[in-house]
Amino acid sequence: MFKQPIRAAWLGLLVATLASSAHAQYTTDWLANTYGTLAAHVGNGARSMWVAPEGVIYTASRWDENAGGVAIYQNGAALGTIGAHDEFQGGAITGNATSIFVALGYSRTYGSGSVGRYNRGTNTRDLRIGVSTWTGIPYADVITGLATAGSLLYASDFYGNRVRVYTTDGVWQRDIGVKQPGALATDGAGNLWVACESAGVIAQFSPTGAALNTIQMAAGARPSALDYDAATNQLLVGDEGPDMNIKRYALTGVPAQVGTFGVQGGYLDTTTGIKGQVGDKRFTRVVGIGKDAAANLYVLNNAWGGGWDLGRNGSTDLHSYSPTGTLQWTLQALNFEAIAAPDPATDGAWFYSGNNIYTGTAGGTFVANTIDPFTWPNDPRLNVNDYQRGQHFGQLVSVGGNRILVASGQNPDAFNFYHFNAANGYIAIPDGSLPGKSFNTDLKVTAGFAIDGNGDIWAGLDRTNRLYHYPLTGFDATGKPSWGAAIVTQIPRTALPLTRIVYQSDSDTMILAQGIAGSWDWTAMNGHIEVYHGWKAGNTSAPSPVIDLTSANPKSIAAAGHYLFVGYVHTVPNIDVFDLNTGSLVTTLTNSNPSALDVGNDVDSMYGIRALLRSTGEYVITKDNYNGSSVVVYRWHP
């Protein structure tokens, strides 16, 4: 009489077990941000900092997609933000007991060159000070330094070649003529210190504006951040030049350097680490220094990587040190609109973006910044005039132990190539671009791009209706790759207009995704995807399967093993997984595990998904998350 209930109970348990097993087929993780929740995520691209005596830290950024541009931290935790995500310029911030003062972003109403005063109690703006007459510059820092002393506010008017002096209520007092002034600090006597970065000079002025002492730094030094340490009567100077450290100057009598903080050469030093390796005191680009009343030191790094809109210029890497110089904690936001590709050479344990390397889980570890601005100053990743707003999207292959990195922008029509070698450690060495001389073409890539597991390049060049295949011909003694002349194939008419290419060299499988006919938006997909098994063997006309997506607005695709991964824009954060042999939908990656983890809202980039099949049978899929300035990582077992 109890058999039916027992059978039902076992059936329910079996269903529950199967459901749990299906749910557990993949896990969700993140990289490149200390915190994986949207509410607590570390703010994007901080380029200046002010530290209050009680240890509350304020950083300023040009852009944070889902938070205010001024972020507030204390004791390694996020305390909230101030303003809108595009309210500030990011290049200068200071404060006092009641207010903070921040360089405002460009406004259609008042232009550039203004400073906003914000009440520290309410976090609201109560005053705008129009500092500069250079009001028509939206994507460069007009106000490059701010400092307070008592009732006075000092502001560097870069293009005006002056430091302007106001009361903290915005009443102008005087101007001090300084050529291209930058970071500012005031000392215990109320004197003003002005960094002139390109000249390697720090000039001192009295409270009335009279010229006093001048510190001439060594050739190549670039004073990028200043802070006065009252306890020691020293000026701390962040050096953005090759030394990549903080210099300490005693201010008793004639200023003299009495020490440094940080590894000489920073992240490029080869005596304490691998070239490019970041870490404790291996600084990248120091843009902020501050001390609190307890003598804790805070150093804000903005790792190298350019972008004309300043919102994608580098990353937030904030370090806290005890009074004895021991690292206490770090806060990091290392990714904005970008992706990191799983590294096949480490079986997916490491991840390469267009400018950084990560490893680990639950936020991961920042391994290296792969840009050397001194050896390769013309690296496209440093080009702040690049119309693609930075080269932060990474694609990576490993061929015979040689890694090739491809860096590109959000919706690119050009791709930059890099290699690595032992002499340069983690630094990615520039090798040319497509289009460019290396490939004998100036046609842009508007019909898809791929680099396959053999290092071959596949590209759809603009308005040709042809697929160009550049075979890798080898590597020289330094690890530099070279490619042969293009093998040209007509794109199948059923795939025109082509907009995405994926080629799997291990299985000779070509995946072609169609764009929208007649549309101005060559970056858009229409959902029609053709799979050609045996492409190089001659099958360039009989796709099987053909996948016609039913979800709206596909944006990015990647493939690994015999699966295709599809992400969408303006809709859902999902990644759909399709079988490349049958065309059927296998699963959808959606969840946040832990439940509070932010997985973004979409994939707003052409190459915002990367995938790798590990030797264990696990698939590692990464997804751009500009919401939380992070990279979402799915680990899936079919």
C-alpha cells in the first residue's frame, strides 16, 4: 500500500537530482575586478585620487557605465559613488573637510574647463567654477591638477599655462603663470607645488604666487602625481617616466631627494620579477598619491592603454600600504569595454586582454600589463587618437610555443598583432596591423576576422565579397610571426553580406555569419550562420548545418570543440550554445553563481566572447561585462 508514494518520492528525487546536475553543468565566475557585484564593483578607469585624513578615498573617472564617476572607498570596501557616469573628466580631484572638488567633463551647456564642488555629506554638487577659457575640448584634460590650502582652491589650467587661485567658494584671487601645469600639492606653510610633467619639473610658489624653489628631476622623469606628507615634511612625487616609482623630497631648506618608494623601474623591472609583471610596489602609471592621518599610504595606478575618449584610458589599480610600507589591500577594475581570451598554452588558466594578463578565480589576479611605453612608444595601444577608442579586446593563439596576441577595439575594422619572447617577459611586442604594410592592403576588415589555431589569419576585406586567408609562414629567432600572401576565396552568396568569421583549424570547420543586407551597420548580424565542414578540403558551397537564430540581436560568436557560442546585444546577458554538427541548441548560459554576481546585460562588441576547450573536456567561455568593469567567465562541462 506504500509502493505508490515511495515510487513517487523516488521519482521526485530523481527529477530533482537531474535538474541539479543540469544546473551544475556550468559555473559562473569573473575576472579583472575585485568585486563581482554591480553595487560593489570597483569603478572604471580612475585617473586621479584624493585621500581624506580619516582614510576615505575619492577617485575620479571619465566614465563608469553603471555608477557615478567619483568612487568612494575605505578599508578596501566600496562606499558608493558621486554624480553621473559621465559627469567628470577624471584627471583631477581634491578635497577638504566639507567638500571635494573635481574636474568636470565636457558639457553642451558650459563646455570643458570647469571644476565642480560637491558636499561630502550629501554627495551633491553645490557649485560650478568655470576655470578655463578652453571650453571646447571634450576629450582631453583641461584641468590637470587641483589642491586646497585653508580657504583657497588651486586649479591647473593646462592650456591656459597658469594655475588659477580661487577661494573654496569660487571667488577668483589671482593667477600664477606656469607652462603646462599638472598635478598640485600644498605644503605645511601653505606654499604651492606644481608638477610640469613633460618638463620633469616641480615648481614651488608662495601663497601669494611668488616663485620659490624648483625641483628639476632626472632626464626622462615625468612627475604625474604629488602629495605632501606633513608628518615628515616631505613631498611625494609619482614618476610616470621609466623609474615608475615614488620619489620623496625633504622640504627643509633646499628641496632634496631623500628616498624612493616602489621598485625602480616598476612593472618593467627584471631584477625583482618578470618584465611586465605587476604587483606589490611594481607600479605601472602612478596617477594618485595620498596619506591619511594614520600614515597609511595610498597609491593609484592607471595601467597603460590609451583611448581618445578617456573613459577607456588604462584601469583602476589602487594599493594601500601600512605606515611601514607593507601592502594591506588592493582594489582593482582592470577591464571596461574589453575581453580576455583564455590562453591555450596554459590550458585556459591564464587570460589575455588587449593590454593585460589575468589568472585565478573570484576576481582573479592581475598578472601583467603587456604594454611597454618606453621601448615601443608607437604601440597602437597607446594611441589616444585611435578612432576605435582603444585596443582592449584580446584574441590569442599559441603555435609551437609561440603566442600571438591580436588586439582590437569594440567594433573593429582594424587588428593589431603582437608576439612575446623571453627577453621581454610579459610585454607584447608590436608586429603590424591589418590593414597595413605587413599584409599589403589598406582595405578595412568589415566582413569578419579570425585567427585560427595554426596562426593563420582569415579576413573579409571591405566591399570585396572575398575571403582573404593569410597563412602563417613561421617565426623568426625573436618569436616574431610572419604571414604569406593572401589566398583569396569567393564568399558563398548565401552568406553575403558577411560579418563574422570563425575557422577551426583542428577540424577544418568554417563558420560564416551573415550581416544585414543594405544596412549601414556592417557590425550587425542577422542571425543566419552557416557551418562548412571541410572548408580547406574544398567544401566552400554546401553548409551543414545552417543555424538560424531565433533570439534577437546576435552580436558576438566564438567556437571551441564542436560547439558555437552566441552572445546578444540590447536584449539579454545569455550565451546560447549550439552543436556545430547538428545545429541544435544545447544549452544557455545565464546564471549568476553566487546569485549576486553581475553578468552584465548584453554583449555590446563584435568580439566580446572567447572560448577554449581545455584538455579536461571543460569549456572556458569569457564574456565582456562593461556593466561591472569585469570579464565574466563560464566553465561548462557538456
